[in-house]
Amino acid sequence: MTTRRLTDRLGGLAFGGDYNPEQWGPEVWKEDDELMGRARVNLATVGVFSWALLEPEEGRYDFGWLDGHLDRLHAAGVAVDLATPTASPPPWFTLAHPDAMPVTPEGTRLTHGSRDTYCVAAPAYRLAARRIAGALAERYGDHPALALWHVHNEYVTLCHCDHTAAAFRVWLRARHGSLDALNDSWGTAFWSQHYTSWEQVLPPRATQWHQNPGLLVDFRRFWSDETLAAYREQRDAIRAHSDRPVTTNLMLPGYQNLDLWAFGREVDLVTVDHYPTEPGVGAAADTAFGADRARSFGGGAPWLLMEQGTNTVYAKGRVLAKEPGEILRHTLGHIARGSEGALFFQWRQSRAGAEQWHSAMVPHAGPDSRIFREVEAVGEAVARLGELAGSTVRARAAVLHDSDAWWAMDVDGLPSTELDYHATLSRAHRVLWDAGVTVDFAHPEQDLSDYRLVLAPALLLLSDAGAANLRRYVEGGGTLLVQHTAGAVDERMHARLGGYPAAPLREALGVRVEEYRPLREDEHIALSDGSRATAWSESLRTEGAQTVAAYTHGMLADGPALTRHRFGAGQAWYLSTRLDDTGYAALAARLIAESGVVPELPGLPAGVEAVTRHASDGRRWHVLINHRAEAVPLPESAHDLLTGAQANELAPGGCAVLRAH
């Protein structure tokens, strides 16, 4: 559908951010033009929260103010990522369509006063969203400033209203076919939940105690599909008038109830917003986690960082400032892993409104500030990296991610509250990141043959197809690490009978889990190899596997805790507990060595991040980020795009983008 790649339109990698000129006046706009030029801004996201100004009353549009800003930006050499404003319906919409406001599980109907206040299943909302998307596309579809369409903003709102209930029943009929099949899938013989008419089926509203787990997972699947349908409607309304690429900004990791694999197949360009949740090296690791996931959801194609905080890290209720140099390090962390540039939220820090303390490229202090000077330097750095456009990243290791498995670990009544899906995924990614290994995320049912090493850290729910696929992967020569609770339930949330995990995977692992035994809070146990573990343990029987480490106390004493099984041409490992950081790192190092995975740039010390981008013509670039407090010599001298000179070492906290020989 798209006639030109985004970076072709921009003449290089993207740099800029959300621009909200409607918050300011002409004198500020004049300064914006000058400052954007100084910062090398070439892409601005416009209109995200402008519905009330674009459509001041139902069906009447006012585009005059937006015409002026798009023309002004184009004249200044800044391209536009034009958003549909549907994440924030205006006040008139609330009054005209109160039934389209979201309803909480407790039955409270929300009203206007914040963002994301709508029900995505409400017909009035869907109609209004299609209408304004089509009107914007009809007016601006061929505007010379337009480089990208940005549908909505961070789809997030869940709703439990009657519109949702009706749409849910339609979805369930399509998925299950009949009430008998639905009752069987949800196990409604338990707790007298047997349904005899479709009208009895409701969304998971507040109730006395635990909800039915089958209903909970199906509702999450439904809501993701309903949201994707809403996105498609706006996308198709835009495509009727414009050939520019269309996307929506996804939010990582668990903010949105969305199957991000499905969205990755529908957008023209995967775009994400990413905000680290801890400072320092933790923020760098979290940046890599988000970037690797974004790249993976698009099948490895180039993607775009749509938002990051200029000078903020959100950590445990506090908004922390970034240290000098971190704006560049975080930006390069995304570009290293396939992003076609880096955008921020937002260009100019708001003086009023709910996000007035959210950092921006131009802070409250103005351009005479450390933050803006760093932004200028980062803009200059990104402008030097245009030759990376279109290049990709290759990984030989993968971490398995499945939205169904995430939703399964969110249901009521699991044996332990410490089964945190995204924390477990992040930890598996981090142990490989610490070892200098570039990582893809992969779905359990996709072809895994390109990977030498696959980690499956959180697959409580594992489909029959997924289990068979993992068996084939090992048999074909892969190295697989499966961690505790894997395959305990199938895609209907039914417990696997006869021992965990699913039978095809059990054969590859050479173990049979008979009993799960969560540990007490703060309980630590020792294994026979000297490593320590916490949170979880399991009673398992080896059926061909070798015991690598055993439990040392209690009823599990001398029983296998960590096993390895040679199966076909590969090997499958099973870890039945949660190792501490030291033990997990040691296990990862062993798996990396035995599988033949090598770091991107051997010879660099821990704390130096290295990722390689590959062009289709064979050119390569090594992106290096030094998270250490001392200088690090490079394995060999190379041309650094950031300085235009030969580089022999990385300064403390320094970065380099090296042309590979």
C-alpha cells in the first residue's frame, strides 16, 4: 500500500516527537520553528489529543488551524505523523452518547475528565472514530508534509458495559459455535455455571470471589480482537484517501490488553512507546527488552520508537531524572535494535494539564538548559546515522512470548501470586542481555529453526500446536530451556492430566512433573550444585533426562531440580524452580556456550552493550554503548559515524556506531 519507506521521505532516520501547537500561541510557534531546526527535528506527531478542536460539535469540523500548522511544519522541513484523535473524545461526545462511556467491572460508568474515556465496542464511538479518521484522510491524505498516519494513541481502555457484553457474545459464538462447546471449554459444570442461553453470558464483572478462568482468558482474547477491529476500521478509512503508511503506537510491556503479534501483522510499521521503570543500567536493560520485543512483533522488519521520555524514568511512584548522557544512550539502545529513529513525548513541556510534569525536548526552563542542549546533541547524532535506514538485526537466541500465556497467568486462583508474566519474561531477556547476546522474541507456534537457543520462561498455557512445535525444535537440533509451570494448562485453560507439561513437550524434556510446590514467602532453598532458588519448586520424575542439579532438603531431597535431555539432534533443559540471579546467570552462560551462540562483538567486557545492524547489500554497523564508569578499549579500530573519525576506545558512558570491516 505504501509507495515509499518512511526514512526515504525523511532523508534519514526519524527524530522529533509529539507536537501540540494548540497549547501555545504564535510567538512560541515561531520559536518552535527555530528550535526544531537547531535540534535536527524532521518528524512531528500532530493531533493526538485534538478531537475537541478538530470537531467542536458533532459532525462539524474545523481544520483551519491544523492547515496552518501542517503548512508551517512543511515549510520548515519537518514532516508530519498525523494522528487520529480518538483516544480522547471531547466533552460533547460524553453528553451526546453516555452509553459509549466505559463501565468498570464494579458497574461504575465513567464520564469525561481524562483521556481514554470511551468503550471501543460502543457503536456510537466506532462510528465517530471512523468518521473523523476519514475526514482527516480526505483533507490531508496527499499533503506534502504527511509522512505517516498514527491511528489513536495507546489503545488501553477495558469496558464491561452492555455493548461489550453483546459484542462478547458475538465473538464467543464465532469462536465456540455452540453453547455446549462453550460450556465444555469453560468447565461450567463447576460452581453451577452452566449456560442455557447466550444472554446469560456476561463480561467478567465484579462478583463474589474467583472468576471462571476460561471466561477471563476468552474475554482478554475478545477485547484484543475488538480493539484490532476498531483499528482496522480507522486504517481502512484512511487508506481510502491516502497511500502513506498507517500505524498505531503500541505500549510495552503489559500496559495494553492486546495481542501484539496480531497488531504487528496489521500495521504498516510497528511503532511503540517505551518508558523504563528503573534507573541506571536497569533502564538500559529495559530499553533493550522493549526494543527487541518491538522488532519481533514486526517479524524483524525495521520499526519506530514513537515515544520515550526525554528526561524521565518512572520508578515506584517517583519520576526520576535521567543522568547526563542517558538521552543518547537510551535513544541508541532503540536504534541499535532496529528502530528507524527516535521520537519523544513531547516536544515542548506543557505548562498546564494532567501531564505538565512529563518531561519534554524543550523543558519548562526553555532552550537554555542542559536537557535541550542534550537534545540538540542527540539530534545531531541521529542525523549522522542515515545510512542505517532499512537495515535489520539478526538474533540466534529467542525468548518465547505468547499473549495467551500472559492472560493465563493473570487469572484468579493460581497457586502463587509470584507468577508474574512480564517480570519473568524480562528476567529471561536480561540474563541474555547481560551476556552480550542479541535476542528475538518468538511465538511458541512459529518456526524456531533459525535460533540456536530458545528460552521458555513463562508458558503456563501452552497449546497442543505449541508443544508439538517445541518438540520439533529440539529434535531438529535446537537447545531449549523450559522453566517451571510450563504447559500446565491447554488453550482452554484446562489442566493437563497425567503430568505436566503437554505430552509432546514432556517427551522432548524427558521429565514428568507430578506435583507443584510453591515455596513460602522469602523462603530460599539450596540445590546440589551450590545454587540457590526461591518462589517455586516441583516434584518431577525423570523419564530419560539427566539430573544436573537436585533439591537438598524436605520431601524433594535428592529429587531433580534442573534436568537436561538429549533428544534427536538437540537438547532440552527443564528448570523446576526460580534460581537466584547468580545461579540463573551461570545456567545461561552454560546454555550459551553449549548452543554455540556468541556475543555480537566478542572481547568486550560486561557492561558494554553491542548490537549489529545488517543491510541487504552486506554492510554492517556495530552499535556500542558503554554502561561502565571507565573507558573500554575496542577490539579493533573502526570508523565511528557519531564522530566521523576512527575510534579506538569507548569513553565512560560513551557510545559509538562503527562501520564493520
